[in-house]
Amino acid sequence: MGSIRGHSRQGGNSGGGTAPSPSKQSISQRSNRPNTTFTAWCNSHLRKAGTQIENIDEDFRDGLKLMLLLEVISGERLPKPERGKMRVHKINNVNKALDFIASKGVKLVSIGAEEIVDGNAKMTLGMIWTIILRFAIQDISVEETSAKEGLLLWCQRKTAPYKNVNVQNFHISWKDGLAFNALIHRHRPELIEYDKLRKDDPVTNLNNAFEVAEKYLDIPKMLDAEDIVGTLRPDEKAIMTYVSCFYHAFSGAQKAETAANRICKVLAVNQENEHLMEDYERLASDLLEWIRRTIPWLEDRVPQRTIQEMQQKLEDFRDYRRVHKPPKVQEKCQLEINFNTLQTKLRLSNRPAFMPSEGRMVSDINNGWQHLEQAEKGYEEWLLNEIRRLERLDHLAEKFRQKASIHEAWTDGKEAMLKHRDYETATLSDIKALIRKHEAFESDLAAHQDRVEQIAAIAQELNELDYYDSHNVNTRCQKICDQWDALGNLTHSRREALEKTEKQLETIDQLHLEYAKRAAPFNNWMESAMEDLQDMFIVHTIEEIEGLISAHDQFKSTLPDADREREAILAIHKEAQRIAESNHIKLSGSNPYTTVTPQIINSKWEKVQQLVPKRDHALMEEQSKQQSNEHLRRQFASQANVVGPWIQTKMEEIGRISIEMNGTLEDQLNHLKQYERSIVDYKPNLDLLEQQHQLIQEALIFDNKHTNYTMEHIRVGWEQLLTTIARTINEIENQILTRDAKGISQEQMQEFRASFNHFDKDHGGALGPEEFKACLISLGYDVENDRQKQTGSMDSDDFRALLISTGYSLGDAEFNRIMSVVDPNHSGLVTFQAFIDFMSRETTDTDTADQVIASFKVLAGDKNFITAEELRRELPPDQAEYCIARMAPYQGPDAVPGALDYKSFSTALYGESDL
């Protein structure tokens, strides 16, 4: 609506969609520039009716030509004028004209019929300017701007490519005449040789533009070149009036430009969506290929022969978890976000949903990822079990070798001794000595029976644990057992031989025999003690090492008794020597009943004394190691018991934030992003926990009673936390896209969410059957108990009831149409997002295939086909080539060579046919 305030104290220029109020000073100016321009403008329309005016102040006084002017420019009939010459007739005619102007939404202030009839120049010019604003300028609209701003924007866009032209206003920007020439050249380049114009010759430029416009564009000359150049600031109304004639003269070209803009917009959306689809296909293919390569590696369960090889596999697995997998987790999350964003953009642009290539659906990626994580979990458990098995095998193998070496050293020469027939030439005392010696050997043999059984048991356990060198172990064990059986047979045979001659032998050296009987078990005890003191041990807890220390302390407490036994045995030997010396008995030099001499006993006793402190030191070192391991356990547990609950708390808080309605969607989005930054800032705590876990694994610690959290639980929780906050942010962003694209107000969006949250009693983000039933009942409809599933979505009948409750009247055919829109996959469920999309789509204007066809028809000059030349002329180069490459040849009866079918192309853009 425009207005004229003839007595307003405020000056100013016209702008917007309202008629500006000419200031009192501007109306009172004596310059003839607006008068001449307005007169020429009026005559440009009156000549269509076969008349014109000479003096704008006088020729409108009777109202007749004023009414005729209004009829010409509006295309409407005014009431029949009065033909009388009296003042009252003139006033009535002018009033009819003013009433018609007012009926067009223009508020006339301080302009009355009497002033016009009396020839008031200021009022007459104000009235004509109001008419120009209303009928020539006000309806101009360019990119949602109107009137003066719209006309100025149109001029700027049309003259933008021309050098030395910078249109910023409707006065000094036009003084050099180049802007007028640029407007003409832009639309009719054959009329102007623009490159020959000079900025320093404004009069020539202006006259050239005025003459060409009058001769070829039917725009009368309304301005004077010398007047414009000689004025510091040309009259703005005069310039605007003259420029508006150019706008209307080129309105047909403007329609073509609008049509081209619409097509460019549609094609740009389509090109962007195609780019997003290609990115999704590429990222999905790369991620699935990585999963395909990784799963066989994780499912490889071929055991290694040594701990070092298995530890290298464990280190490779750590690198996979720390280095290779985290980027893939981010790629998977980003792929889901990109997919959701793409589907949202497709819905908002009224395009069909994107269906990825076979095998590259989000569900396929999730299934592959689940398979990967299952293989990963089993692989880590297998690695740890294999390391424990190999560690146990190494310990058993070393123990087998020690016991076998000791036994083989003991049996060395025993077969030759048992086969010796020395009793055939021995004296009676020698025979008795041999018998006693043999009895001592049998005692020693019996004492070694337990060691042989231990060797066999260890070999059996190595076989059960699949030791890689089982063949050599079995061969050595079989040799020991065969030798042991041979020793038993030889021992039995020798006893029979000695007993056969025993009847003839009576003298026995009881003292030597007693020595031998006591020395042999003591010697065996010392050998067992040395074996135990040198035995390897492996423990995993502080309690186990304390148990070994306690057993060792108990062993040390028996040493005084053992020392007394040693001294008693040595005393027997000394007593025998004393008796022999006192009775002048010549001994053979050694005890005939045993090979265990006092020197051997003392040597082994000294060896035991040396091994005890070494065993003390080894146990103390292991105790220190286990104390250090216990410290690592407690350190990890302390951190894990903080990080684990923190992650769980954040997951719960994100769940609450996603269903609460605090502020606008932008507020919620900012809140979530701040929340996301706080989560990312917490990452150093997780890194610290990873470092502590690294120390635990390097120390081969496999359990921790101080916490229920494992590093795997923490990693999975952290990954789920990052994925959940990213998905929640993406949901809010998609809601903002829907709201902005579809014009949904913040209040409407909150109303939709409030209705959903009101019945979400457990705040789970989904409505159960009874909750949803209550929701529908509150809207005035009854629902059966089994018609809603706990999915957070509505089935088709529930959605129909909800639509009816919100004001829709649905027949079966209409409801089936709506269901095909909101449930294109025919799953029988309607999500909350789909319901919002449907409601927004029903209430907002979107681009359609018919609109695009109509736009192409404008560019084609109302033809049923379009040519490549027309596309290149009206569209930007890249989008013109895009259309040419995809449009099918036109096959109609009116086809010409090179004709393209824009109708099938337009319907294909919206999924209504195939390109």
C-alpha cells in the first residue's frame, strides 16, 4: 500500500512496497525535471487511447484525462465521467479517479479533488507520483524484495557484468549514462555497441540510450541529458519512473530468468543429492572392504609355538584396537549421519528415498560390524588363553628336563653295577657287604620311584596341552621308563643271586650298614631339597607368593634337625674308623654298603646352605613383583571405577536431553554440542586408563578383583557414548532442516514433541501400547489393547486415528495415499519424524514436477520441446550441460532436429519416471 503525505514534515525517498511521502521541500522545488518526466510518462500511456497532455497542471483539472489515464494503466473501466463544464462536474470526475486510486490500496493523504481542479501543481505532481508508484513500481518483486528495493536489485543484477557500472541508487549512479546503455544491451545487445561507449562522455551516452529506447523499445524520452549531467544530484523520482519503463519493457525476459532460476535451484539440489549418494556408496564400499579383510585375520586361531610369537600377535591386536579400529568407528558413525542427512534432504526436496546398492545398506554395515566385534572378542580371549597355555607348557617342560636330568644322572652306571658278578669270587664278609649294599640300593631305588612317576605325569600333561616338542619328551620319558623297568628286573635278579650265597656268609659290618641306611635317605632328602630349592615357580597373585614364602620358611625350620641328623650320620662313620683303628682293622677305604661318603654328604649339605639364601632372594623378588602388580590393579581399578560410572551417567543424561524440550531447537543443538565438547574434553581420562591398562597387560596380569570394569567395557561404552551424542545432534539438525525448509514454527515443533513426551511415561523415547492407547483416547478415539507395539512408532490404524484427531477427514483411498508417503517401505509403522514430514508437506509449498515443466515451457517459448541452444542461453553452463546430457530426444509430431524432451526429464527428477 502506498500513501502521499502532502503536509508531512519528514522528507525522504520512496522505498519498499509503500508510496514514499514527498517532502514539503521537494514538492516546492521549482525545477521542471519531475514535471517533464511525469508528463512524458503519462503521454506514453495516453497515446494508447489516442490522446495526450501538454501541461500536467492544467490538463487533468476536469478529471476526464485523469480517468482515461487510470483506465489505460489499470486495464479496468471507471465509472462514466460527467461531461459538464461546471466546477462541480470537474470535482466529481476527479473524485471518481481518486476513489479508484484508493480502491487499489493507496491511502491518499491531504490530496483532494478541489486542489486538482484548482490546478495546484504540488498536489497534482504528488498525485501522479502516487499513480506511478502504485501501477509502475509497487508490483516489481525480485527475490522477495519489492518496489524501490526490488527495482534497484533488478538493475544491479542486470548491470553486474558491465565494467564502469555500479548501480547503488537512483540518482548519481545514472549520471554517466552507462547504466541505461547496459540495461538495453543486456536484453537487446544488437541495439547498443557497449564497448564503444566512454565513461567520460556522459551526454553522448545518455542521448544514445534515450534515442534507442524511444526508437526500438517504445519508451518515450522522459529525461534531458544535459539536465542530468549538469545537476549535482539528479531527481530520484524521475530516474525511478524512467527506469521502471525499462523493467516493464523487459518483463518477458524477467519471466524467463525466473523460470531459469527455478530450474537452476532444482538441478542444484539434484546434483548435490547425487554427490552425497556417490560419497555414501564410496565410504560404505571402503568400510565393508576393510571389515571383509579384518574378520579373517581375527578368526585365525592357528596357535604359535612360543610365548614370544603369541605376544607379538597380542601386540598386533593392541595396535589394531588403538590405531586401526578407532578411525573406522568414526567412519561408521559419519556414514550413518551422512545417510540420515541425505534421506532428510531428499524428503525436504520432495525426492524419492535413497536406496544404496545391494549389500551396502546401513543394516549390512551394522551386520558386518557386529560380526567383526564378535570375532574381535573371541580373538582376544583366545590370545590370552594361548599365552597362559604356553606359559604353563614352558614351565612344565623345564621341570621335566630338570627331573629327567637328575634321574638320568642317578641311573648312570646302575645297570652295569647290577650286572656285575663280583659275588662269585668274594669272601664271606664281602658277600655280606654286597648284600647290605644291595639292600641300600633297593632303598634308594624305592626312593626314586616317586621321581619317575612325576616325570611320567609331567610328560602326560605336556601331551594333553599339545606341547610342540612332545615327540622328544615322549622319547626321553619312554627311555627313562624302559630303563626303570630294566633296573627293577636286574635288582630282583641280583638279590636272588646274593641270597643264594647268603647262607654261607654271616659276618656283617653292622656299623657300615647303619651308616649306609641312614646316609642314603638323608642324601636323597638333600637331593630333593636341592631340587626343590632350584625348582622354578610361577605365581599370579600376592597370596600365591606368600604361600610359597610360608612353605619355604617352614622348610628352613627343619634345617636344624637335618643338621643334627647329618652330624649323627658322620658320627657313625667316625665311630667305624675309630673301631677299625683301635682294633687294627684294615678297611678297603670306602663303605662297602654305600657310595655316599661323608665328603658327599658335607658337599651336598654345603650346597643346600648356599641355595637357601638364593631361594630367599628369588621369593623376595617375586613378592616385590606381585606387590607392584597389585598396585597396578588398584591403580587401574581406581580410574576405571570413576570413568565407567561417568560414561554410564552421560549416556543417561543424553537420553534425558533428547526427550526434554528446553528452549528452541537451536538452543538444544548448542546445548548438545557443548555437551559433546565436554565429553571430548574427558578423553584424557580414557587415555590415562589406556596407559594403565597397557602396563597391566605388559605385566601379564589377567584378573583384577578390585573392579568389575574391563578395558573392553570402557572402550565399548566410550564408543557408544560418542555415537549416541553424534546421532542425537544429527536428529536435532534434521529437525531444524525440516522446520526451516517446511516453515514449521517453533511452537508447532514443541507441540508435536510435547504430545509425544506427555505419554512417554518411562521417558524411554518410545510409546508402549497402553501409553499410545491413552494418547489416542485423549484425542477422542478408542483403540484396541493389542493395536500398538512397543516400538515408539504407530501402525497404520493408529496413524489414521491420529490424523483424524488433528483435523483430517480420511477415506480408504486417501489414507492409502498418505500411508504410501509416510511409509514407503510398507513396514506398517509410522515414525514421529515421518509424521512431522507429512504435516509440514501438507501445509507448505514445495517444488513439483509440474512447476519445473512449466518453467521449461517458458524457456522453450511455449513449445513442447527445448533445444540445446536455448538451454545454454538461459542456464549456467554446468547446469545446461547437465540437462543436455540427461534429456531424452523429443519424439512428438512437431519435433525438430536436436529437440529435447523436457517433460520426461522433469518428472524423472521427482521419481515419477526413469531418465
